[in-house]
Amino acid sequence: MLKLTINGTTELLPESESDEALKRYWEAKTDGDTTAELVRVDDDTSKPEPTASPPPAPKPSAIPNTTAGTEPGQVSDLAATRVATQEAWLTEAGFSIRPPLFTPGTRVIELGDENFRLERERVEEMPSFDEASRKVVSLIQREDRQDIEVRLKDLTLTTTGSLVIEPTGDEYGVEPHAFHQLATLGGFAAGARYLREQCAPELRSANVNWQLTNGNNRSLILRTRHGAGARRHVFAAVTPSYTAIDTDTVLEAVRPALADAHTELVYNGEGVQATALWMPDNVVDLAAGDVFKVGVRLDTNDIGKGRIVISGVVFRNLCLNLIIIGESKATTISQVHRGDPTVIIEALHTGVDEAREKVAHFLEAWGKARTLKLDPAKTIQKLVEKRQLKVKGEPDKERLTRIFLSHWAKEPGDTLADVANAITRAAHEHTEWPMTVREVLERQAAELVYAHV
């Protein structure tokens, strides 16, 4: 049963009303009710189930994750240990996230397992970050963006709403946001909405042109691209100090670090909002308090009204049905469009690496070997020296190390996955070894990945 306390009044509710109880509890907490409490109690007593302190958090590689058996609604020692460890990781990485509504480690109900499965399928059906980002890069490059530096007095607004640049006479469409920026830079921002939405075309043209002729004559950058009507449009008006690090450039910079993730990525013509996502294949004894999904979030803006922001993000189950989710992000870079482009791009490389590092513990524990950076030569040498990597009939450790490294060189990389790939490649391609070696080496490569050597 469930014991629900709201505004100092306590009532007992059956498990079948858990969703409604959670909703009422959450609403009470949101309204500031300091007495609000929701706990599970034994069927024959109204006393809350005692909450045991979780055991000390083990290292990531020591977390058991191979057996199950805890009944729904009961505290799983396995899950409690895992949640305690995850909380330490969250604190270390700078995430701030709400505690679960139930005792950490309380096994989810059947609906929670089903919702995890559905979410896992949803994420798997998303495109890879590599694929999605390449499509957006291609789309932006087809826009053929060009920036033009002009002075305000060189501009004329026609009665049809086009902007003409003198002395060339080139004519451009003007997107709504760009019109407001032009008005701001020209000193008539207070009337921009009226001029664009309510003013008659002839009167708007006369007003704007008077302002452009008689106001300040500052320089500005018109950001243009191919738009509707088979002509170029001004999509932003910014100051000359604006550094154009556009979405396509950002995506190219961060893609290598996120290529193995699935993604929700939306390009709206102004920038992108994207979250590169990873989930475990399964979570044994999925419970209240479990972090079940992590990612790296990217926000860009190409029209002069935002920064480039990169953050690590985590999603934590707060209830027993995987419906109430706590989300937290830890930002690693918030870059304004100012300064040396080379320095900004280098900062993006650092920012995305640091964001991925903030969720690396989770990825490693979930078997995402691609996250573990290492020195391949030293790793292979150590594995051979310790006989964790061995081949019957190959007693010479130096020779064996050279064989594996020669196959690593065919597809080099600096992660645990690349080392495992070198081992399996050698098993299949080294013609001096019999077929029986293949299975042994493949097993050793798998053990390497799961042990996180």
C-alpha cells in the first residue's frame, strides 16, 4: 500500500492508485507543501517501510548488472548500490537533480519496464548523430550564405518589403527577425512591430527610409541566403563585430565526438537544438533513482540572438513507472559570437569532449566502449604481458604484440573499442593461426570490453 500525506493529512491508498498518488504528491510539492510525503508501507501496517542506507558505492566496473529477481515495489540491493554510485557520479560531474519520490532502489512496476522498452525503441529509431548532422550541414550549405557589410544610408525599403542596397541596386527579401534587427540598429526598434505588421506598405516604406536617411549611419552586416521566390533573403542584421560560426561549422566540429549516438536534431532556419542520446540495452532491476538515459545537448544560433551552448544531460527516473523524469544538464561551453574563429572552434572541440566526459561513467557502465580513451600500444602490450590476451602456439609476447598492433594500424583509433577491433581483426586475418584461435580471441576481446581494462 501507499501512504500519502498532503497538508498534514495522511491516507492509505492501494498500489492500483499509484499514478494518481504520484500526481497528487507532485502537485502538493510544487505548491510548496512541506508536509507532502509518499512512501510505501506494509499491507498490514501504516508504518512506513524502513529505509536502509545504501551500501558504499563501488567502482563502475564492479557494479553487478547481470542478475535480477526483485519484485516490483521492493527495494533491490543491486539497484540501491547502482543508484548510490550514480549519485556520486552526478555530484562529481556537476549535475543537480531531484531525488526520487520513492526510496532509491525501489523496483519499478510492470509499466515502468514497458516504458523503458518503448523509450529504448524510440531512441534506437532516431537517426545517428553522424547521419542527422550531415543532412543539416548539406541543407545549410545549399543556402549559400553570404554576409554583406553596408551602411544604413545605403539601404532602401521598397513598398513590396524588399531591401535594396545602393549603389549596386541588389534587391533582397527581408525575414521578420532581420527586419527587427535592422530597426534596432537603425534606432527605431520601438516602432518595428507596428511597421512590419500593421502599417500600410507605402507608409512603412516612407517611415523606414526616412529613419535610414536621417538616423545614425552605422555599419552593419546583412546575413543573406537563398530563400523563397528564387531570390536571396536577409535572414539577420548584425554588427561588424559578430563572428559567424554557423550551425554547419559547429556540427562539423562536434560530429566526431558524437557520431556513435542517436539524436533528436531540429534545424529551424535559425540554428539547431540537438541532443545526442545514449541508453543501455537493459537495466537490471530498473528502479526509482536510476539514470536511464544520458546525452550531450547542443544549441546554436545563427541570427545574432543567442550563443553556442554545449552541455552534458542526464535523465533520471523519479517514480515507479518511468513517467516522472528528472532532467539535469551541466554546461561546458556557452560561446558568444565574438573573437577569433579559430579559437572559438577549438573551444567547441574542448566543450563537446568535456560534455561527453560528464556522462562517461554511465556510458562505460553500459558497455559503450567507445567512450574509454587509452593508448592502444600500451594497452595491447599490457594485455599480452598479463596473459589476458594470448594465443596458443605464440609464446613470444613481443611478436604477439606486434601482430595485434599491425592489425590495429589498419583501422587505428584511441579507444577501447579500437583495441577490441584490432584483436578480432587479427583473429580473422592472421593466416598463420588456425581457425580455433578465432573463437578464443573473440571471447577475449569481449571480456576486455566488459571488464573496462
